Amino acid sequence: MYIYKSSQIKEADKWAEEQGMTAFTLMELSGVGLFNAIKQDLDIHKHHFTIIAGKGNNGGDGIVLARYLQIAGVRCTLFFPLGLPVSAASKAHFDYYSSLGFSVSTNLPDQSGSILVDSLLGIGVKLPLRENIQHVMDWMNRQVAMKVAIDLPTGAASDDGDCDKHAFKADRTYSLHGYKPSRFLFPAASLYGETKVVEIGLPHTSNWKVRSALDVAKSLTYSGRNTHKGTFGHGLLIAGTKDMPGSAALAASGAVSCGAGKLTVQTEKEAVPIIASHVPEAMYQINPHIELDHSFDAIAAGCGRPSNDKMETLIEELLAQSKPVILDAGALYPRSYAKKKCPIIVTPHPGEFSRMTGKEIVYVQRTRLEAASAYAVENNVTVVLKGEYTVTAFADGSGYVNVTGNDGLSKGGSGDVLTGLILALVLRNKNIKEAVADAVYLHGYCADKWKEAYPAQTMRPSYISQIIAEAANEILKET
Ligand SMILES: NC(=O)C1=CN([C@@H]2O[C@H](COP(=O)(O)OP(=O)(O)OC[C@H]3O[C@@H](n4cnc5c(N)ncnc54)[C@H](OP(=O)(O)O)[C@@H]3O)[C@@H](O)[C@H]2O)[C@H](O)CC1
Ligand SMILES: [K+]
């Protein structure tokens, strides 16, 4: 499923109109799409719909939906508390609706029917909400009804995570043509409820997607014949110290469990027995001068390591060689990647990203897609911005939002395991974009599997490696 900013939706509409698809037709397609989607999800004849429509095109979608409901014999009442439609397409649909003898009101009813539809504002919203709409929103939020938003909940921004305090709190949202970025950006994301995308017959042009199980299943391969350990790559993991051996152990077991062919861990001597007790498959380098002239196929650095001059010197060496490098934790600091000779993947959490970019965490969180994408393009790197709905942004401006995972991952060590998974899949898949996005998906999927059986927060990051086999099995069944 694709993600579109408001400007991209407007461009798509404009393009369609230039090809002869009128705004009236697009609205018809939106309304009929909404009707079909709602009919599929709900027993519409058991309900009474109250549709609260605005003066723009979001309101117009509500008018078309109301017509389909009326014609299907479903109880439905349509209200325009902010005044009658003003946009040309909405006006035309309003006239057609009225010509069929269906009535409307400009006053709010005493109470809503069992389904309350928010068709007030969509991508045309400019926050904050004006005073004239605030009391409408408060009335809507007070109603005891199933709350359904069209395109996006009124009062949520479209392109970032901003929202008004009077915003509509939806149980469900039906988004037209694609998700809007705010669906994945807090605090706006918490207003959406369950969200579905309604296709309206426009071709897809966005290079931002929600990665699906099917996408992952197509690129994740765990079959092969006549293979040997070299087939699946030799990874170097530069991680852990004598005080923090666990980070290295977590990343190493993640890498080995996810299918790295061979793994060498560069770490401190005292850490080796501890890591080895968790990952007997790994080999070790304890020479403080890291030997990069090995036949490593990919390198991950930083888990359980402090950021200091030694780390910066090491990173300079890493940037000068050609194999993909994953930088995490202690390896994440502001620096230039201008002279790099290798693909770089950085995996910051919002705090680390804020440190790397100098931007406030609040800003980073509200604009995660935009912020990660800008950094990826500017520095020609891949950014994995962790958190709920991890964002993976690529140097070509494209990206993925990840929808697997839960609060069980909010624990020290989860990120180390993710680094291990990314390392393993980058070793196995020449397509780095797919490899990174698959690792993020799989990591979250393991947490979701745990949550199916137990309270999410009882999960330990070390369990992820144990769940990978079953998770991969399930995902691979998607093809
Ligand atoms: N391709 C598609 O996905 C299509 C989607 N459609 C639907 O169209 C809307 C976008 O319609 P648009 O008319 O551009 O904008 P809205 O209806 O969302 O909003 C405009 C109205 O909102 C008022 N407004 C804006 N900000 C505020 C505010 N802070 N407080 C109160 N009111 C506000 C604005 O009032 P003005 O006085 O400023 O004009 C307008 O009345 C999209 O979301 C989909 O639902 C198309 O139907 C088909 C193609
Ligand atoms: K809406």
C-alpha cells in the first residue's frame, strides 16, 4: 500500500483531470469506493449513519457515500454544520443528491446514529482548527457511536504528526488512494483507528510504501542447493566491550539466526567467552587493530560500543572500503559521508537521529518520513529510523514504513538484534533496500508473534532470535 502527501494527491488529481477524469468523477469513485469498503466491513442495514460533511471535497465524498447508502435502503442523514458545499464538484454532487429527494440539514442533530461519519475536512486542512468547527468536533467526539473518518480524521494534519486538540477520534478511517503520512506519525496516528485504503482508480506513483508480508516473502529466500557457508556471506560485527558483551551477543545471535553464513565478532578479549556462550557459531577477532582485509561481505559496527575517537577512526576506515556497512549505537554521530566508498545503513532511534542531525526529537518524531528521507538523500545513505512504525528511507528518495512490531520491542537490546538481522539479510541479498526493509519487518513480526501468546512487554530481545525461524516460515507462506 502506498503513502501520499497532500501535494502528491493534488498532483494525481490534476493529472487525472488533464486526462479527462473530472473532479466530479473522482468524487463519485471515492464515494462508491467508500460505500463498498464500509459495506464489506459492517452490516450496514443494521445501522443508522449520521454523516457530518464539510464545505470542501472531503464533504463531497460524504455526499456521494450518503447517496449510495440511501439508494441501498440504509438509514442515513446528512448534515452540513459549517454551511453548504462550496467546491464545484461537491456542489454538483449536492445538487444531484437533493434532486433525488434526499434531504439535508445545516444543524447538528441531538444525537448521532449508530455510525458517525466524519466527512468534514481531509487533506485540505490547515491547523489549528478554527473556532467555528471546534464545537462540531467536540459534539462528534461526545457521541456514543462507531466513529468513521473519511480520508483522515478531521483535525489531524495530513503530512506530519501534528493534530488539533479538538480533532476527531476515529475508530476506523478509510483513506482514499493511499495512506497519508500522519497515519504513521504521532500524535496524529493515534486518531486514526483501524485504517484501510480505498482505491479510486488512479495509478500509483508514490515511491513510499508500507511493506507487506508479501513484499517480504518475495525477497526473503531460505532455499538453496549445493551451498556452503560462503554462499550466505561472511559478516564482521564490531561490537561489545568487556562491560557490554550482551549487545554483541544479541546482535551476533540475531545475525546467525537470520541466516548469516559466517560471522566474525570483533570485540574485547574478556567479552569473548560471554558472547561465545550465546553464539557458538561465531568466530572472534580480539586484536584492537581491526583487520578489514578479510573477505568480509558486510560489516556492522557500534552495538555496545562507546562513541569516541577510536570509533571515529575506525569508521573512517570502514567508509574507505567497499562492502556495505551498518552503523548503530556508538557509531552514530554527526559526520560527513561524502567520501564514502561503500553503501551505508544507519539505524538510529529518534534520540540518536536528533544527535546526528541537530534537530529536536519532537520535530524528528512529527516528521519522521520527511526527516529520514531528507537525511538519506542528502548523505546518500539508508536510514532506519526506529520507533513505532520504523521508517526506512533510501538515498533515491524512496522508502518504507514498517507496520510490524509492538511495545515489547521497547527494551534495551532490541536495536542490537535488529542490527544483527540487517547484517544477515544484507549478506544474503544483493538488493540492500529489500534486505534492510525485510530485516525491519521480520524483527517486528517476531515481537508480534510473541504478543499473540504473551503480554508484549514480557518479551526479551534475545527471544527474537529464537522466534525468527517460525516467523520466517509464516511470512514465506505468503507467496
Ligand atoms: N485523489 C483523492 O484522493 C481524492 C480525494 N478527494 C477528497 O478531497 C479531499 C480534499 O478536498 P479539499 O477540498 O482540497 O479539502 P478539504 O475538503 O479536506 O478541506 C477544505 C475545507 O476545509 C476548510 N478548512 C481548512 N482548514 C480549516 C480549519 N483550520 N478550520 C476550519 N475549516 C478549515 C476549508 O475552509 P476554507 O474557508 O479555508 O476554504 C475548506 O472548506 C480529500 O481529503 C478527499 O476526501 C476527492 O473527492 C477526490 C479525489
Ligand atoms: K475527514
